[in-house]
Amino acid sequence: MLASRSTGRRMLIRIISLLSGALLMAPVVTVAANDAPIMISNLSPLAALRGLPTQRHADVQLGSIVTVSQSLSNHFTVEESGDESLMLDGQTDVLSASLRYGFNPHWDIEVTLPWVQHSRGFMDPLISDWHAFLGLPNGNREDYPVNELQYRLHQPRHEAALNNRVSGLGDVQVALSRNMSLKEGPQVALSVGMKTATGEEADWLGSGATDYWALARVSGDYSGRVPLVWHGQIGMTRAGVSDLMDLNQKRSLWFGGVSLAWPFRDKWSLLAQIDAHSALGDGNLNALTRPAGILSMALRWHVSPKWTWDLGFSEDLVVESAPDITFMLTARYVASP
């Protein structure tokens, strides 16, 4: 396990260096809405409680953009250290609908509604077979029941648990963004937003608190021998106090990410993306006290100038900081103003 964590860290550093170098490539032009980053977030049951916004393009377009995404995430984390223990064994499915409206050439507002389900799932055997095929560590999955739901966090004077299937509305997010670019070239935007407390806290569907964030985004593309569309974002979240986490929970969190898309055919693009955020808390549990790193990849089909479809997956670069694997299917529609 320690070797896999070290390998994950080295891989994270290499990929970040590669993507960061690509972002420094010269000529850039304005990007379109259907060149957006992958719509993915950390769906680990505790990380998902925090307001950590997904990446998007910095450009603002008049009219509406509708994005619908279905994600399936498999979790398996078992850790015990001193008087603290954590078990996350189950599956989280999220159907997310986002409506973005550009009401001004430089301003847009976005509302995201997630429908969340925690269940036993069905992916445990598939993931164990995949680990065996690639010769990867299986995290002692074979020592535990297959396709079980068991979320449990135990810390001194604190206990939170979930072992029954639940579903419902998660925490709704609202964001306001302003494009700061007045000319062609790199598009830079500033955004503020909030995650509301609409999800049922007792069912792990929400944090029971309101979070606020502020961030900066930049987007552009490189039109050299290998054309690339790139994006980056960095920001801070001020999280409310959640009763699902103990007094060690961190309330000031940084987050960031970079994304690259390679349009290798007229209607097809390959995307690679890294997302990261700070540790969720202090204490003895590695899963909560280390920064999270997620690598995502997707294939995008540009059906028309208005429609795109993404099929992709994400893996935890920093072991146990995110779901073992997440599969996603996303549809995006750009309406005329």
C-alpha cells in the first residue's frame, strides 16, 4: 500500500508538470462552450459534502447552456489509526443537472442540482478483476463482503455511519461568473459561488451547512502541430460546520485543476484532466489528512455545434483520497441566445 501511494504521488507530480508545461504554450484564442473541461468532482462520501466546484471554461456566452451528467463511483477505504477509524465501502451515483445562463457578454449565472444515491452497488467484482488483470493492489477487498454499503467514521467523541440505501436531492450549488477578458486571446474569469444545505445530512446526501467559494479560471487553445484546448482554475472554499465530521474538520480549503483536450478528428476529442483539493481535516486518518488528487480521462463526441457527449472515467491519484474509480456520461447542449 505504501509503495502504491508513493507511485501515485510521483505520477501526480509528473502529470501536473506535463499539463502545466502545456498551459504555457504560446498562441491562444477564445474557446467555445463545447470545449469545456470534464464535469467531474470528488464523490468520496465525505469529500462530496464540501463545496468544491467543478472545472468549466472561462468564456461567457449569451443564452443558455444545459449540462446533464451521470456518475457512478465505487468506494473502498478501510483505515484504523489510534482511536480513529474510517470505512467507506459502497457506491455513490449522482445525476447532476446544470443550467448556465449568460445574461450579459461578460456575466453568467449557473445553478447545479444533484440527485444522489448511496447503495451497495454492483461494481466490486469488476474492480477486483480489473486490479488482478493489471497486477494492481486490491486493498484487501477480498477480506470483506462483496457489494456492501458501509460508511462509518469513528473519532473521539464522534460517530457517523450509514448502512442503508438512500437517495434524494443533494446540496444545490449556485455560482456567478464574470469574464475579465476584453480582447481575443486567453479568457480569464472570476467566480463566486455557494453550496446550499438542501441535502439530507442524516442520509449523507449533504453537509447540513452552507459553503462559499471564490476562484479564478483561464482558458485558451494552442493551434500548433498538435492542437490543444486548455483550461485551469484555482480557488478557495470556506466551508460550514458539518455534523458528519468531527472537530478536526478543516473549513478553509484550497482547490485547483488543469484540463487538456486534443481534437484529433473533426467530431472527436480526447480529454485529460487533473483535479486536486486540500485535506478535509486533521487527525490520524490518511484518507482525511492528505490532499486529494484525481486523474480523469474522457472521449468527447461533437454531435453538432450545439450538442456534445462525453464518456469517461476518473481514478484516485492519491490513494483513498477519492473514489477507487468513477465512470461518467455527460451531455451538453448550447442554446442560441
